[in-house]
Amino acid sequence: MRIEHDYRRLPEVLHTAVTPDAADAPELLAWNEPLAEALRVSELGIDRRRCAEVFSGGPLPDEFDPVAFAYAGHQFGMFVPVLGDGRAALLGEAVDESGRRFDIQLKGSGRTPYSRGGDGRSWLGPVIREYLVSEAMHRLGVPTTRALAAVATGERVYRDGAWPGAVFTRVAASHLRVGTFQFLAARGLEADLVALADYCIDRHYPDAAGADDRYVALFRAVAERQAGLVAHWMSLGFIHGVMNTDNTSIAGETIDYGPCAFMDEYRHDKVFSSIDHQGRYAFGNQPAIAQWNLARLAECLLMISDTRDAFETVLSEFPDRYEAAYLERMRAKLGLLDSCAGDDRLIADWLVYLEEHGLDYTLSFRELVSRIDAADTAVFGDFEARWRRRVGDQGRDANELAAAMNAVNPLFIPRNHRVEEAIQGAVDGELTVFENLRSVLDEPFVEHPALAELANAPEPQERVLQTFCGT
């Protein structure tokens, strides 16, 4: 096991040593052995009892040296100068065989200097949700933080009632955020901003090091990853729910799965988050919010680079960069294996049809596959005839097209009502739904006949209308 602490090179104002709280009666609920092997930390899972102790707060192996990080952030458009890891402890960085480093962080392991009056704990629900959704996102090919472990603490956490406590172990390329830069910029700490930017280049964007202006190159690289990331979200019907700048990863990963959700029926303005009262982070707003968040990063970097025009150029290019990434993903989902003028209109008309008819976003793509060379009456109205002509003009075999579409259109997603079932089961001490969901979400593009019902859209009485932050 190789654990390092390279983040200690960052300015001291950004991190504080902490000691996680050991749990009363830890019980290991889930251990991600393939991820543990990739990180070369499998030895920590050999003894299940000891594994539960470590990943609920301790006693910790000597290799770990936990800290909590400070950051700021715009939350629903309002700037908060001090946020930080209020219930998280970064244990260290695992280094894989290729030399890449990954943060290992506990969430829900007790108070830190940034808890702002909170108890630093997590109840079981958010732990189950983040484990399932983050691993599903990974299997769907989306850049994301990962789930290494979930541990019940044997304690009660008080929110709207008394709930079983738990700790989640998150793995990330790093936990640096736009809000990390904002924390330093708000204090005028230019030398520390230089150190943070240089660290990000070293760790995530080494190609930027040789650029004429390394900080513009860093900004461009971050913008490119954000464009691709949000385009991937949009192609899957994923709604992050809380796209604050403190939840915008510099590494370009999806981070923080509090009020997130996958759409059932398609709606461009869909909102699930219980705290998003104005719909700021509605599904269709996500690309524009990503650009807004990047503008906040540019403001920070302008303190250490005076090439304003270059930053503005990168920002102005973002919509086109996003649109190109989005069209590429949506063409693949519709079996458009080449590029033709008018594809953007065809894609838009498909979404209009789904919305007007209240159709399930995920399953409609899978049903469309069966219509490639159908001879019966169209299921999807006039759109279907146009789409069939378009895919037919490619001269591809129907089976080849079907295989290509099924390879990018999932059959299984972590549907809200199923995640809620898994949470309720776990609260009741029953992990069957959780384990079944893990099984199908590990292979979301293939059929699982014994668990086929987990692909179904919810019945009206099963719909989940709101999702909630983990705190």
C-alpha cells in the first residue's frame, strides 16, 4: 500500500489537521474490491472488522494523516467566503501502478473546524445514495468521484428524526474545486493562488506547464473538461441539483451527489432538489451554469495573470465547445454514426416529442433501437420516419446500428424510486435492494433478466418528486 500526502505542498491556509471520530459499533456495508485493487489498498479490506473501523474514523493506520480542506463558494449565486470540509477528512492519497494519485476521503466522520455548527455526521441515506449513483456514473463512463466503502456507525444521527449513522469513503482525482481558488482570491492571497494553480497544473494538467501563459492554459483545460462533463450529464438525463462553485471540480469530475437525480419522463426544466426553489440548477440550465462557474474561476486566475482577453476568449468559446461535445454524444445515442447538417434539429425534435408525450428518457432510446427497420406503424410519430431515413442513409446493417446504440444507451440507471427503496431497506437492516442495484448498475448497458424490473420507470405512485442534500 502506497499512501502519500502531496497535498501538504499546498498553502497551509487551505488545510487543517483533524482527527476523525471513531464509531461506536462500525459495520461494513459495502467494500469496492475492484477499486481497492486499482488503488493498491486491498489489504485494508482483508479483515472486515478492521476495515469497518478504518473507514468509519479509526483507529487509523499510521500511513494516514487526515486533514480537512477550506474553500469558499457561490451557493445558489450567493458568495460564501468560508465553507470547507464540515464533515469530511482527507486521509491521504493512494498511488496506483501508473503513478496517478487519488484522494481517499471519509464523509460523515465528525466535526472539523469548518462544520459551522453542524455535527459532522452523515445518516445512512446519503451514504447509500452516493455509493450507488457515483459507481453507476463510473460504469456509464462519466468522469466522477468513486465509492470505496460504506460503513454503518451503530450510532443515531439527528435530522428530522433519529436515523442510523454511516460514513462514506470517497475517492477522487483530487478534491480541489473552483471554491478552493475563491477562498484564496477573496483574501487577496496572490502568492498562495500561484502555488495552488501550479499544484493543479502539476497534478492534473501537466501539458499547461509549457504554455506561454500557463494559467490561461490551465483555465482552458478546465473549461474543456467541464464542457465534456456536462454534455455527458445531459445525454444521460442526469441532474446534479447543486452546481455551486464549491461543487465544481478542477479535475473535471462529478462531485457531491446530494440532491442529484436521473430523470424519468423527459422535461427540459426538470428540478428535483428540495432547496432549488427558483430552478437555478434545472436540467436545461446546467450548461449555462457551468459557464457561469468557470467565469468565477477566471476572476480568481486574473489575480495572477493579466491576460484578460485570453480568459474572455476561452469563456466565449465554451458554448460551442459544449455543443460539439453534446452533439457527439446525442448522435451516438440516436445511431447517427456520421455527421450531417440538420442533426441538431433532429435531436431537438426527438426531445420535444419525448416531452410532449411524457415519455421516459432512458427507455425511449432503447425502444428506438427496435424501430431501426420496423415495418409496422410508427411508435414515435413523424419523428420516427425522419430518423429512420437518416440512419438508413448511412448504409449500415441494422444489427450493427442496434449494437452501437445499445452500447451507449443504458438500460439501467439509478432511478430515484429504486434508490429510495435501497435506502429504506438499509435503514431496516436489509441490503437486498442495494445489492441488486449494485449488480445491475455494474453493467448498465446489458440485460439482467432476473432483475429486469429494476429497469422499469416508476408507476405514478412510486415517483420521487424531490431529492435532498446529504446534510
